[in-house]
Amino acid sequence: MHVRSARCRFAGQSTRGLNDAEGEWVEFRGNSTSNILKRRSSKNEGEPGLRQASHTVAEFCIVGSGEKGAERSSMKCREVEQLLAISNTSRARLLTPSVRAHIESCSSCQQSARIAELPITEVQMNASQIDRLQKMIIEDMRPVRRLLPSWVFLSAFLLVFGALSYVGMLYLRPCDWFVFMPGQKIAVFSTLAASAGLLAFSLVRQMVPGKKSLFRPELLPVCLFVVLSLVIGSAFQVRTDPHFLRSGEACLKAGISYAIPAAVVFWLIVRRGAVLSPRIAGATAGMLAGLVSTTVLEVHCPNLNVWHILVWHIGFALLGFLTGLLIAIAGQALGNRMS
């Protein structure tokens, strides 16, 4: 079945053809009556004064498809709303039987039809209502800071990441750097650099509303952690480590001293933006801070056991992710309670 608004004519004017008056016709085709295919306007070829008529009358007619049961095609609320938007609902004859049947059985569409029937004068608000709404809107409004350009935020994240990693390498001495094979160096540190860059880029996108992200920010940290684990698992082998917990405790103490300062600085940078999802931003910033410790430990720690690296080095990224997420959740809960 398809429904077509066949013509629009001016009240009090005889119609000699589709081009006699200015109007439009809309055709609905398909299984339902509101799949809009065309919208065309025809120009008045008569005198210019005829275009200023008082109102138009839209006439809808049903053109059957020849199939049995076509008149009983089910209507959806969205389809009815589209029909109400282009038709004059104050006249029941303008609506098709299927549309009227749906409106009679749907309370939401009944309300939409009533609203569409209201004249403009009936929906005007008085001055007291407008004043009350204005007070509700501007009561808690505060001036906002102007956002810095995106490249400034991205440069700040990368600069802090590189600076803290470099300081840690100098202070703890690069013991592990000299025992790495060239292939291991390329695989590990290129993956770490790419992960840090992607996380920083994702954070900047979250800080500037309206910026479209290339990756889903809630899935990016998880995917990067999986990639890091796969790279480490393929670049290193399982080795005997009788002091697994003792060596891990030493790496944990060394890494914490760089993850915490990085997290604080990243948080100060994030606060300069307009973050819409504190939980995702907190998890992303926490993982970026954890990667600072991972980078420092990869250069410093001489233990090449794959399980040691996965648990005590790459584990900092996971620890930072979870810590940032939990802190953001706690901060939101505290803010809601105080408000």
C-alpha cells in the first residue's frame, strides 16, 4: 500500500490541474504508509495574488497495491508522527483508516495528535511561566573557561609521559636495555609508544565535546592491554624465576613512584577540558599513567621472564586502568551526594 497526498489547492479557487496552485505532494510507499519517497512542490502559473490565499487543504487518498490485507498494514508510532507532521489533523477525513486506527489504540499518538491540533495561540505561555523557566535554567549557570586547542592538550600529555619516563630511566639506570635483543626492543617500545599516543589522543577527544573519536574510548584501553600482552608473550619466553614475588615487589615499589605523579599531572590536564564521561576519562588517564611505570621498568628491570613482565610490568597498565575507573566512580558518587 502507498499513501499519496494528491494535491493542495487554495480555498475558494477552482482547480484546473496540478500546476494551478502552489503546493506539494508526498508519496508513501512500502509495507507501511509512512515511508516517504518524494516531496515535490509545484509552482503557480496563474496570477501572483493567488499565492497569498488564506489556507490550503491537503487531501490524502489511498492507492491500493492490489494485495489482500493491505489495509490492515501495521503502523508504527514514528510513522504516525511523520504523517501528523505533514497533515492537518484537525480534520479526521484527511487521515487514512490505518492511521486513525493506530491513534485510537495508542495513548502516545493520541497525545501527539492533540498537540498537533492545538492552535498556536493555545500553546503560548504566560509571562510568569517564562520567568520561572528562566530562573530554573540560569540559577546554577557558571562561567566556563575557554578550551585550549586540541594540539595543546595532546602535546601536554605526550610531554609529561616522555619526561617522567626519561627521568625514571636516568634515575633507575637502564639495566634491561642492554640485554634486550634488537627485535625485542623494536616490538616492546614501539608498542608502548603507540599505546601511549592512542590513549593521549583518546583523552583529548573526550576533553573536547563534539570531537568525533576514531576509536570507541571505552574499548580502547582494553584492546591496547590485550595487544601489549600479546606482544610481550611473543617477544619473551618463560624462564625459571625462584624469586618471582621478591623481584616483583621491587618492581612494584619502583613503578608506583612514577605512576602516582603521572596520574596527578594527567588529572590536572584533564580538568582543563570538558569531559562528558568521567569514568571513561579516568580509566584512560589511569592506564596512561600506568604505562609510564611500564616503560620505566622495561628499561630498568633485567628480568626477562615473560610472566614477570606480564604481571609486574604490563600489570601497571591494568592497575592504572582500574584505579582511575574506581576513583572516577567514587568522585561521581560523592558529587551526587553533595549536590
